[in-house]
Amino acid sequence: MVFETPRLIIRKATISDTDVDLLFEIWTEPRVMTMVGYPQGLRITHDDIRKGIMGRGDSEFDCNLIAELKKTGQRIGECKLGRLNYDRIAGTDVKLLPQFWGKRYGTEVKQGLVDYLFEHTDCRIVQATPNKKNIASQKMQEAVGGKRIGETVYRFPEKMRDYTCDVPHYIYYVYREDWQRLLKDSTKDK
């Protein structure tokens, strides 16, 4: 286990059929992947996923993390803790199966990712880049203290243009100081 939240366990993906099947389901689901530029989902196989997991090493950073319900062990999505860059900025990512949208699991995962980065690294900023059309993801960023600091468009290389689309997105930052203030304020309310 990498960390837990009130309702979820976040752990590294394994090459088990159930983990690979979950990642395949998420990554080939157009409702999920359209927001990251793959309107028909990723062109990927179960073997590709297994090879990717096996090649990631022992670190919890830049690998596939599985989100599962504590009560039942049901896998509901995946997420990622990015490695710090030279400016001590790390990215995060959260993707949930559509049947688990709207239940605040995404915000719970995001809070755990942000907290993990600030607690276990010298990260000064956690960055996210939600699609401009993904209002739920934008609200998730704001729920953890994220501030919109800019916007841009990601364009895939020319050779990928026939199965991808441009991704207009916002850039959100959660600053360490804001996160610490948010935590302090939430404990004051209790």
C-alpha cells in the first residue's frame, strides 16, 4: 500500500489479471480518455500494460497506482504520483471508471496524492492540467486548494493525429503553503 484515504486504498499496480483488466478498461473507455486526447481510447493491449507495469521499478512515483474500495476491495480507478522536476514541481493524475464518478472519490484520491507528495518529498508545488471541458476535474483541483495559473493546448505529434485530438487545458498549482494552511484550517474546524 502506498497510502489510504477514508474510503480507499491506493497501491501499486501488479501484473495480475484484475489490475491489468482495470487499466485496460479505463484506458480504452472513450468517456475517460477523450479528456486526455484519445477519443476512441488508447490503442493498447493487455500485454502492453503488463510490460509497462513490469518496467516501472520499485518506486511509487511515475507508476500506475490502483484505487480500490476499503470495504470491498473493488478496483475503481487509477492514479499517479509524478516525480519532482528541477523546480520541485510534481504532477498528479486521477482516472476513475465512469460508474464511480460523482461520488467524490476523485477528490479523495487527489487529496491523498497531494498530501503524500508534500509529506514524503520536498515538493513545493503539485501541478495538474485538467481539460477545459472537464468541469469535475477542475472542481477536484480547487477542492484541494489548487489555483488556476494558466492555460495551454497540448498537441500530439503529427504521426498520432489520426487517432488523437488536441487537449486544451488549464494549469492548476497547489502550493505547499496553501496546502498546509488548508490542513490547519480543517483541523481547527473539528
